[in-house]
Amino acid sequence: QVQLVESGGGLVQAGGSLRLACAASGSGFAINAMGWYRQAPGKQRELVAPITRGGSTNYADAVKGRFTISRDNAKNTVYLPRNSLEPEDTAVYSCHAHLRRGHVDYHDWGQGTQVTVSS
């Protein structure tokens, strides 16, 4: 059983910074790509930033230059430092991971963490 646990959400003023972290716990699995998604009130969930096991990254246009995704494979953890936060960044942020156990590929989600940016 794998668990993805996010941390680092909260309330911040516009222009401020927060760093999200997502740690995968469990045994007998390998983590391939990971990523962060977010869902704002009344909107569909969107991909914010994915990262491959080798460290290749990509970003949604809305966060380019402000968010930076990274990962520590030894700790099974992915990070998302976010600078220059805007009220439009208010959302529930969820961690996602592509996993492999034996010869079986599957994916899993964290429970989500609320980020609120006040103007």
C-alpha cells in the first residue's frame, strides 16, 4: 500500500511564497513520473507541473517562472516551491504519482492540500 501525503498548504498574502511537499510512503514499489495538479473552486482540475524520474519538468503557462518542481528520489518526495503567489493560485493542490509494483503500473493521488492566496 502506497500513501502520498502532501504538506505545506495554507494561507498566504499575494506576492508571498509557499513550498508544497509530497512524500510517498510504503514498500515494494517504484515511482516514475510525479506531478502536481490543482483545482480551483468551480473549475476543472488542471496539471500544474509534472516531473519525470530523471528530472525533466514542464509547467502550465499560468505558473511558468513562478513555480519550480523538483524531486528527491532517495526520499520519494516531490516539492513545489511557489513564488509570487496570486489570488488566482487559490486551489486545492494534489500530488499525483505513476507507480510500478512488480510488473503492474498504476497511479495514485494524495489527499490534497488547500492553498489560499489573499489579495
